[in-house]
Amino acid sequence: MPIDRRIRTAAALGCWLVAWLAGPAAAHSPIMACYDNGDGSVTCEAGFSDGSSATGAEVTVVTAQQRAIARGNIGADGTFTFPMPDDPDVEIHFVADGAHELTLFGDEIVPFEN
Amino acid sequence: MRNMLTAPLSALSACAFLAAPAAAHFQVLHAGPANIGGGRALDFTLAFAHPFAGDPVMDMGQPQAFYLVRQAGEQEAQRVDLAEYLRPATFRGLQTEAAAFTARLPASLTRGLGDHVFVLEPAPYYEAEEDTYIQQFTKTVLNVGGLPGNWAEPVGLPAEIVPLDRPYGVWAGGIFRGMVMSEGEPVPFAEVEVEYMNHPLDPDGLGWEAGARKLPEHAVMETISARADATGMIAVALPWAGWWGIGALGVGPETEHEGKPLSQDAVLWVEALSQPE
């Protein structure tokens, strides 16, 4: 293969690799929704905007005084369930890794509806 | 000379206008905005109508099937039968009324993040003017919370438009693309019609609000006619915000019902979104 053709081929492969690696990161933001189950518990469901799983990501529920009242991980079904706090003034922190964090507040928990 | 030409042209124009509704039937499957928060009951309107002109509306028979295929991220898709929620109703066009259905779906059905593909398989409708039956397999895709799911997956209808672009994430002025399928196979050069839902629904979902949002200067613009390309792909511009019905006509495998011609159509509803203020 001529040298210039090899260079062009290598450059094309390099560009493809960069595009491939950059792709997932280009549209990847955390998503979480929390629902009052109506039975004294709250279920939060989480994922990423590109459809990738949040399994294993940490969820911490803290009071307004930043006291942790529940902590766990997103399960294989994409959810984490914790007891409904007595005081609704809470923050629900979702941390997938150092770069992806999201906080929902107690008043964003979707009220139970049949 | 000019007057002699004008009269027949006017008559032709009137014929075209009167004929237009017969070619622009759209099965409506509507429950408000496509992007929802979830965890709330959904009120669906199922009506056979002319969403641009407003009239006439046509009687629906008992649907053959009404269901939801929902899926989020990497989870397995789940099919939920919704037939139990169907209720007979009367849908009000601007000047006509027809038998239709409503369905109030409980909040539990929209709790999960992800795509919710609502599917209606209506009974064939007898179009007396053309002595033919029409059956429009219809999909409306709603998304909960922004987590993508199965919007690009076929649900396996005999006649189906499979999106190539998210049907709930197109800017007004953007392009929507899809594949016209018949029993899972692309349909080259399929006949396609596109129509804007030109009338907001009444709050009860059982009729059009009076007063069209926009009126075309020419009747020909009520229904956009097009063809799929050689691969079966369609590309449709959505020039302003709101719901757009895309129909592929006569692409299903069955061509006869009760001894008369049958057109099995595929309908997909796409919502174009305006830029935030």
C-alpha cells in the first residue's frame, strides 16, 4: 500500500475512533424521577439520557441539615427504594461517578396517585 | 375566453376541496404532550377524523386491540393490554359527530421512565363514498422523564411506520424520518400523507375546539402528499409546533374485508416542539 494511502487510512481510522469514543460522552446526562408509592416508601428510578444503565450508582437521602437518612445503590431494575421521610424537606443525591451527579428535592417526589 | 376557463377551473378546485377529506382520514390517538413527567393518569382520545379540516369525523367500531409497549434504557420491553380502559364516546368535529372512544389510563402505567409506545389496532371502517374499508394501525409515542427507550423498535404491526428520529424530540422546523413497513419489510415508494392537527382538543378530549390554528390559502395544503423513497424511508419536515399525523396508505398485507377492498394504513403521530422562550 502506498505511504500516502496508508496515512489517509490511518487518519480515517483515527477520526472514526475519536468519533466513537466521543459519542457516548456527547449525550450522557443523569436522569432520575422519584415516586411516592403510597405505602410509606419512595422509589427513585434513574438512568442516563443516552439510555445507558445507572445500575450501581449511589443514592443518598439527606435532611435539610445534611444528615443522611437513607443510602443505597440503583439496582439492576434501575430503581432504589427508601422509606418516606417524616419531614419532606429532603434532598435525594444521585452520584453515578465523579462527573455525573443529580439532586432532587423532596417536593419533586411525585405524589401517589392510583 | 377567460370566464369560460375560470368556471371549470373553479369547479375543479371545488371538487378537489370536497374530495380532499376522503383522502385525509387520520386515526387520532392523543393524550396531550409527548414528553410527560409520569406518575399521572392519562386521558386518551381515540377518534377517526380529519385533523386538519376538522370534519367530517367518522364512526369507530370496537378496536381490535389497544396496548402499550414500554421500555427504558437497557430494561426489557413490556407490553400492557389497555383494552379494559376503553370507553365508548361521541367525538365532536366542527359540524359532525361520530362514535369514538376514550381511555383513562391509571397513573401506575406511566410511572416508569422511558418510552411508552401506545398502539391502536382499530376495526376496519367502511367508507361508503368509496365502497371500501380503511384500517389505520396507529402509534403515538410518549416519553417519561427524558430516558430513551424503544421508540425506534417496530412493535410488529402489519402496517407500521418505524421512526428513525425520536418522534417526541423534533424541533418545529426540523425533519422527521421513518421507515414504512409491511409485516416487517420496507415498502418502497409507499404513498404517504401528512396532516397537522389543526384544532386543539376540547378540555374533555371529546371534540375539536372551534377555530383553526392556521388556515391554508389552498386546500391542497391541508394534506401533504408524498412518497417513500426506494428504501421505504420517508422524510417529513414539520414546519411548526404541534402534532403531525403521518400516514402510509395501503401498505398492509390484507387487501379485502367482507368482500370489499381494504386499505391497511400505518399512522404515526409526531409532536414538533417549539424553542423555549
